[in-house]
Amino acid sequence: MTNPPAPENTPPSYDPPPSYNPPPAAPGAAQPYSSAPPAPPAPAGAAYGSSTSYPGKTLGIVAVIVAIFASLIGLILGIIALVQSRRAGRKNGPAVAAIIIGAVLFVLGIIIAIAVLIPLFTLTQETLQACQAVDFSGTVVVRGVEIDCTTAR
């Protein structure tokens, strides 16, 4: 005898996983007594690992993203994530990457700031000296640019 085919629009049915039921005790045997409440069921997804089993991983990923846009904050977050992971005895690649990216971008930011600010300060100083020479009246030429000293004061 064969089963009739299932209609095409119905989803397949699945049996729920079997639950653990201890074997019944022999008649007349004493039932074990436990004062502890029964253990709660495991939360959904616990079999696949939860975020608490890998401390610092999420913070490490966030630190990489933040390090690209705000290097110092990303560097600090990366260090915090790495410390959290090391305390749990785990490695944290994203935290290490955030530390490297944050440190490199922070140093590059300092170098670029120095490269921009020093010429700006020297140009300002040259302009001030040139305007003082003409007693802040008239115009002067500094580095090929004509500057009105009456507004420089």
C-alpha cells in the first residue's frame, strides 16, 4: 500500500525533536526528591554560541569601524576589546586590527596636521612682519600674494 502524494501547496511537516523523559521508576520504588527547581530550558540559539561566550568580539568589530573615522577613539575601543578577550583567554583579531588601524591613522593625522599647520603659522608670521614694516597701511606682497594690511589688524 502506498501513501497518496501530498498536495503541492502545503509545506512539509517536521516532527519536533524528542524530549528527554526519564524511564518510569519501578512500582513501589521511591521517587528521587530534589528541592531544586527544574532547570529552565536553554534559550533559542544557545547551541550556536552566544555573544557572552566571546567577550570583546563585538566591541572589536565596532572598534575597527570607528578607528577608520575617529582613530583615537577606535584605538581606545580596540584596546578595551583586546583586554576583555584576553581576560577570557580568547584571541580577538578585530581588536588587534582596530589597534593597528587606529595607531597608524592617528600618527598620520599628527603628521598631516604638522605639515599643514607649520606653513600656515609661518605664512601668518611673514604677513604680520610685512604689515608691521608698512605700519599696517597699504598693501604688501607675501609669497606672491597681495595682502591688504588695513584689514590684517
